[in-house]
Amino acid sequence: MGNRPLERKRRPTAPGTILLEHFLVPRRISQKAFAADIEVSEKHLSQLVNGKRTLSPDVAARIAKALGTTVRFWINLQGAVDAWDAERARADWQPAVVYGAQG
């Protein structure tokens, strides 16, 4: 971590928060209606928007198709959160051997 350029100071926004705040609320789409539209349970969608569940590629594809966005957009949001969490979870871990790039 250290002095990397553009190091984030906060956890990236979860895809469920983006979904809720930038897509559902502005369009006045209820979580119940959207869950039915993308054929996931209300509980599943609720857990996603409340940060209790990660976004799977399958649900990312459903959301993308329903909102006219791309699967990559949603997967990248989840990937940023996953990378942040992994870096912090292993911040103190050191490998026994470091294999540098060749050449």
C-alpha cells in the first residue's frame, strides 16, 4: 500500500448502493418491482442494496439488461470493492517468496 499514486482513502461504493441511489430511486422504481423484473427474490435485492450480499455475474447481467447498462460496469464496481477488501484483509501478510516480473 504505502505511497501509491491515487490510493483510495475510503472503500469504493458498493454496486448495490449505486443501483439504489443512481438507478432505482431517481426512476421511482421500487426494490420489490425491480426484483420481480430481474427475477431475483426481494430478499436477495434488499441484501444487495444494503451491502449484505456481493453482486454475482448472473445478477450483474440481469441488472445490466434491465437498465440498459453493461455487465462490465456492474462487475467492475464489485471488483473494486472486492480488491479493497482483499488488500485490507491481507495488509500484514507477507509471502515467503516474492516472484518479480521477468525482463
